[in-house]
Amino acid sequence: MIHLTPDAYRDLGHCRIAGVPPPLESLRMTGWGVNTLAWVPAGDLGTIEVGLAVHVEAGRFPIAVCRLADGLYAISDTCTHMQASLSEGSMFGDQIEYPRHGGRFNVRTGAATRMPAVRPVATFPVRVKDGQVLVQIPD
Ligand code: FES
């Protein structure tokens, strides 16, 4: 298990992994229009514990910022099943589950991993600067 300091997060630039669609492609997959991108504040790193997902309003996007042991991940906070707030659910490893219906998503990739959720949620790049979480969203 790797624990990253805020400085290490910053050095990572953002917390994406190989094989994850880039943000523009991810957003297009979910039908959102995209023009330009901007980094916007999404809370203090110290308020997001490992294993938790926190709801933030970033521009026009409700986003769930999820903290795993290896970094931060940001996904749309609107479930693609019936538009519930995923951040009200629970984290199971790198999965987030909406409790009423049981739909799950991988917070690293946005992929729907359990019925009734079948369509992915958008993912967003995340980085930390001076203890502040920043999420990159369409401008
Ligand atoms: S609203 Fe997400 S699983 Fe139903």
C-alpha cells in the first residue's frame, strides 16, 4: 500500500492510470458537450479521507472526488442509472456503490461494474496544489 503526501500528489500532476480514457473522450462517451478545459477548486485534501467519496460542485458539474490509498479520482456524481448522487454511496476498494439500487462504478475508469448500472460515468483528471484539490472540467 502506498501513502502519498500532498507533495507527491502534486508531483503526479493528476491521478490517472494507463488504459483510462482521457477526459474529453470520457465526457463524450457520456454525451456531454466539451469546449475547453479548466482546473477548478474541489475542496481541501485534508477533508477527504482514504476510502471516502466527497461531493463537490465544480463549475456546472456535480463531481464525486474519491480518495483511494494510491491517489485521488474524480467521477461524475450523477449515476447513469437513475441520476442518484454516487457520493451518497459507499466505497468498496476502487468501486463506489449506490446503496438503494446496488449499481457500482470503478472510480478509476468510470466503468459501470454492477447492474443496474450499465453506462459509464465521466472521469476527470485530479491534482493537488498547496493542499487544494483541483479537478479539470470543461470550461
Ligand atoms: S441510481 Fe445508481 S444504481 Fe440506481
